[in-house]
Amino acid sequence: MVVIAVFKSSRPEGKEAMKWFGAAQQRCTVLVLTAIQVVICAVWLSTASPTPHKNNQYNRSIIIYECAIGSVVGFSMLLGYIGLLAAVSFLLAFLARNLPDNFNEAKF
């Protein structure tokens, strides 16, 4: 996000954008997005956590334990949030594909 904002701020209409991408804002963004995921996980695990389920339907001589996911809604919300973060990351990578060729983040 910061690299895209730097190149957008070089245009006259983008000067105000850089105040939103300082080091403190980046840390705050990471902490907030991580806290949201922790809250979703905590709610899911405290309300209906995954439990082992004994499955002897197929073979009665062998005991097979499977994981019952508990709440399908909680598990779906967790996977949906991770998918949302992946989609946003993909969008930012897509927007950053047109950066100038002389820009190299790992040059130094």
C-alpha cells in the first residue's frame, strides 16, 4: 500500500494521501486486522470448538477419529476473512504492477 501511495502522491492530487501511510498507521493497520482475526477465532473456539468424533461407520474393527468442526458459521467466517485479506492483497499487487521499471525495493 505504501509503495502505491508514494507513486500516487507524486501527482498533484495525491499529496494528502501520504499522511495516511506513516509507520504508526502501518503498525495500527496490522494490529487491527490481526485483532479482528483473533476475535473471530476466539468467538468460534469459545462457542463451538472443533471436537474429535469417533467414526466406526465404515470399519467396526478400527476406531477412526475425525474432526467435527463445531460451528460451520464460525469456520466459514474465519475462512471468509482470510479470503478477504487475500483478495485485498491480490488487488494491491495488481495495482502495483504498473510501477516504473527503475523502482526496485530491494536495491539497497
